[in-house]
Amino acid sequence: MDRITLRVLPQTPVPFLVFLFPSIHIMCAAAIFFLSGHQALGQPSLDWPSRLKIVKGVVRGLAYLYKDLPNIIAAHGHLKSSNVLLTQSNEPLLTDYGLVPVINQENAQELMVAYKSPEYLHHGRITKKTDVWSLGILILEILSAKLPANFVPQGKGSEEEDLANWVNSVPHEEWTNVVIDKDMTNGPTKQNGGGESEVIKLLKIGLSCCEADVEKRIDLKEAVERIEEIKERDSDDDFFSSYASEGDMRSSIGKSDDITFS
């Protein structure tokens, strides 16, 4: 595949990033289609390695945005599955980012994901950790293949917030049967060594990203480090060992050498 060129448009209120594709033969579709649309068409769902690849690509993209747009509070501001495009090889491409400083505030509050975060709903503000909350919701959606809108009490609250609350309401010992998309962990993935405990580790990271209290929510740096540690296969045969200690989810500093934070 030809290398993607990144350019910054001059003389704009914020530096807009533009991806230029020398060869326009890349077929893209929103991640939401691969999570729900494939099933409706009778096509196979994404397996665990593919979904992990997507999550890692998204978090690396977020890290890049925060490095390149340090003056924007929520560098993305509208992170959701329909704004993640996938190439034919399931490489994620982020869209609709960097709009918080320039979009009409009335429209932003109605449409943008950042303004559905707990900190905005409860305190009327967005923070550097708001995109982390959106990332957590995206992780839960990718692992469960359930759209956030499925959990919205009609006319109440934020649809993204309710997905996190629903996962938290399910007893941990039932996560594999109730929360995790069975199509992801069955079939070839299971035959090739599984990955069930790694799936649970990623689910826990997603919930840590969705922490309603901003002070208790992990930051992007920690999210990147912990997600980079997730593997396609279990390190041992004991699936339930992932429940034993939250320390199993912690990443070692410096594993993500190509991403730096100030």
C-alpha cells in the first residue's frame, strides 16, 4: 500500500490534518458496519485478533492527535465507531477530529460525543480525559458488538454512559457469557489458543477508561501502555486468572516506544 501523506492546512483557526492517499484504491467502511452490519448480511464477524488490532490502532491514533494538537482540550472530541474507518486489512483511520474549537457550541452539545461524557453532563465541562472516556465506550462496543443506543432508557441520559453502566451491572463471572460477543471468541480464535483472558483484560481497561469520576479515570498515557500489553493469545490456560488481580492489566513503562507523551 502507498504511504499515506499527512499535511496541515495553514491559515486556519486550528491546524486541520489532511490525509492524502496517493493511490485511492483503499476500500473503507465504518467499524460499526463490521460489528453489526456483517451479521445482518450473514457474513462472519470480526475475530479477536482483528478487534484487538483495531483498538490498538485507535489508541495510537489518539496518542498521535494529542501530540500534534496539544492546545485542544479534546483533540478528537467525537470518537465513536462510526467515525473509525477500516481498510481492507482492518487498519483503523480516525475521522471527524479536532472540531471542538470550531464547531457551533449549540450543535456540538447536541451531536458530539465529548458533550455526552459524564463530566459534561454533570459539570458542564470537557477535559483532557474526555477522549479517554469515548475510547472506553468504543472498546466496550467492539468487545460486545452491542451498540450503545441499545441501552438507552427512552428520553433519558447519554447513550454512551448507559453502555458502561450496563457492563458494570453484569457480575464479573458472567462477562464471558453475557457481555463478550461469542462470535469473536469462538471458531478459529478458540482453536488457535483462545485469548479469553486477554479479552477480559481489555474489557477491564475499557471500564477504567469509562470511570465517571474524572480524577479516578486513567489518562491516555496509561491507556496506551496497558492496551499495548494485550496479546492475541492467553499467556496460560487459566482463563479465570484474569479476574484474580487488577495488577495483571498494568503495563510496564516504556513498552510503547514509538509513542511519547510530554
